[in-house]
Amino acid sequence: MTQPTPGTPSLLRAINDRAALQALLERGPLTRPEIGALTGLSKPTASQLLARLQEAGLVVLNGIREGLPGRTAEVYRLNPSAAHVAALDVTPTHIDARVADITGTVIGEHRLQTPGRSGGDVVERVRAALEGANAPADLRHAVIGVQGAIDPGTGRLGYATSKDMPGWHIPDLVSTLSEGLGVPVAVENNVNLVAQAEQAHGVAQGHQDFVLLWADEGLGSALVLGGRLHRGATGGAGEVGYMPAPGAPTAREAGRYTNHGYQALTGGPAVLRILRSYGVRGATFAQAVSNAVRDSEGTGKHADNARAGLRDVAARLAVGLASITSVIDPELIVLTGGTFMSGGETLRELVERELHALTIPRPPLLLSAVEGNPVIAGALDLALATTRDEVFSSTLPT
């Protein structure tokens, strides 16, 4: 039987250091007595801890707080310069980059246009995006969201064609990026990162088992089971765009990476085509969905057609969700992407009604509450979590 490791003084100091750093991160600037009260440390121990963290460059003085007459207290805060991270969202036409310090404060953003670029210049493209966002030389971590997923067995990007991700299908992609940029890099499926953001900031907070469905130009899903992302053996868990669906061509007829399955049934182009067949106008699928919702609130034949078109779209979306629900039985389904955000509560309610008519489990369906770019938000959360764990553990004895 393994005996427990005794709490050595150095280990206990490191544990106290981490608790103090976490308190400063969550509560903001604090005085020594406040840090002592939050961590349960005596005044002398709290003073020694702060001196140690200042010397390590993790904590800085943040001025003086006036108290009772004749009494002042020094205020300390987490040193924003202790570490910096980057988050990137890669699409076929551009790369969005965001850089933040360890407190999560964003210090730079940039969009690098990349239309038609291909070949072996992936490192150069990412570097240019980071430079545009004013990334410092001492960047600690970078998380990159991509269409597709890294196969852990091969190290290559899968579930995406060269058209989707030009230039990214190279051996050992993560190692190539990390070595070329001189910073540890993680490459993650973009919809998984959306789920990460939703779990941290959105409607999935507090849920251990949920499914996120991204319906946009393309379709994707993320599965969170037991509080953790489920990626699958080849990284392809949640790649539901390729899932066979009633009424849609299969990979056998259409080809492995062509338009088939759930994608052919309810992807952006299909939604636009469906709504136009009901007389709903729109230059894009998102515009058509918005117009259908607006028109459905009126009266007359045109309103009736708009409502019928939305019910058709909802029924098709529910078919795929029924397959997922029957297998996963999630607590919650989060809906996001251009189709759902354009359709709002009207489309959400229709899809929920259709789904509950098809399955025995009846999980609630909720619209995403994450604002801005959810891929970037999730990537930044992941980069910050990794970096804080490293930095806050840096005083642990080796």
C-alpha cells in the first residue's frame, strides 16, 4: 500500500502560494489581511508569502488603501505580465487572433485575411496573425481553433478537406506549429471550443452532460460527458455533418467528404434552398432564416408559407438531434451558429417540439448565450486555464 507523502514545509508553502494567487485572480486586488483571511494564513505567514510571490514576479503592489484614521494597507494584485496567451480561430478565408495577459485582459486583436492561400506556409500565417495582435515574445501558450480535428494516432488534421483548411494537412501539425512559433501550441476543433466557452460562460454552466449543435454553413457538434469534452478515438466525435440522415445522400453515393448526410439535409445551403422553395427571400441562409421568422409573425399566405418553411427546417434539424439524443441522453442541448442565432426563440421552440416528438428523452434546448466569437472565447479559456495551472504551480518543489 502506498503511503501518503508528508506535507513538507516547501510543499505547504507552494500550496499556500497557489491559493493566494487564485484568490487574487478571482477577487482582484487584495490587502495582506484580506489574503490572510481568504487563505486562513497568519499575518506573518501572509507577509512571507507576498514577499515570495513578489520576488518571483507573480504579484505586484497596487497602491495603498485608506482605512481607519491613521491606518493604511498595501494592496496587491496578480502581475498581468507574469504570462501571456493567444487564441486563434482559423477559417478558409481568415485567421482571427486574440492575445491576453494572465488575468484574462485582452491586449491585442487582429484579423489576417487568407483567401486562396495554401501550401506549406501555415507557421508564417499564424505568426503574422499573432504579430498583428501584438503578441509579446514571451508568449506562454497558444490555442488554435480549426475546422476538423487532430487524429491523436497520426498527428494529422482529419475531418476537413484541403478546401476547408488549405495548407493545414501536414504531418505532425502541432509539433510543426510549436517548433516554428517557439511556443507550445494546442490545435482544437472549433466547435469543441464553442462548447468550452458555453460551459464556462453560457447556458451550459453547471451541466456535466450536454450536447452543443453548431448549425451554420456547415454542421458540427460537441459532446461534453461527465464535465469533459469527448473527442473520440480519432478526434472525430461530434462531426455530425457526415452523419447519415433520412432523405439525404450517403457517403456511398456522394463520396466520403462531399455534401451528404446531415450536412446535405440542414447545412446553410440546404436551409437557404428550403426557405426559398417556400417563397422566403434572402441572399444568405442567415438572412433567409431571419426573414422567415419576421414574415411568420404576419398574416396571410406569405406568413403561412414562412411558418411552413421554418417547420420544415426544424423537422430536418430535429432528425439529426434525435439520433444524437437517443445515444447520448444529454441533460441539455445548446443551439448555436448562424441558423439558430438568426432563428432565435422561434426556431428553437420549433426544433424542441419536433425533437420531443421523436425521442423518449426530452432534454431542454437552449440558445447560446456567449457573445462575440465563441471559438476565440473558448480557445482563450483553454489557453488561460493551462497557463494559470503552470504558473500557479511554479513554486511547487521539484
